[in-house]
Amino acid sequence: AALLAGASKTILTIKGRKTILLTLPFAMAILVVSIHYYPHRKGHYQAMSVWREAERWYNFRAYQAAVESSATREIIREMKKILDTDE
């Protein structure tokens, strides 16, 4: 935005006491909205934390199942080799 400031025209300039009178309501609105939505954000981030934890455990279990499945297949393959050579 700072780079474009030199290339664009100023739309509105507010000077003097009007600055405080116009800025203060916006600042108060932002403050009130922030305070009002804080519990919602806190609940949202807590839910996201639980979601990430569950996803991490699911991925870990899926990895463990894949490793066990791979190991089981390898054992079965080796057993077939042994049984085939005995006949």
C-alpha cells in the first residue's frame, strides 16, 4: 500500500478534532467486537486443537497398521518360500 500511495490521489483528508471524533467510534467498535468474539475464538481454537490431536493419532495408527500389514505380508511371503522348498 505504501508503494501505491505516491501513484494515487488522496480521496479524503480529515484534520483537527474530526479525526478523534471519527476514529474513536471505529476503535471502540473494534474493541467491543474483539471482546465479544473472544470466547468464540477460544472455543474454535480449542476445537481445532482437539481435531489436530485426533488427526495426528489417526495418522499414527494408520502408519502402525501399514507397518504391521507390511510386516505380516513379508512373514507370509517368507513362510511360503519355506513351505515351497520343503515339498
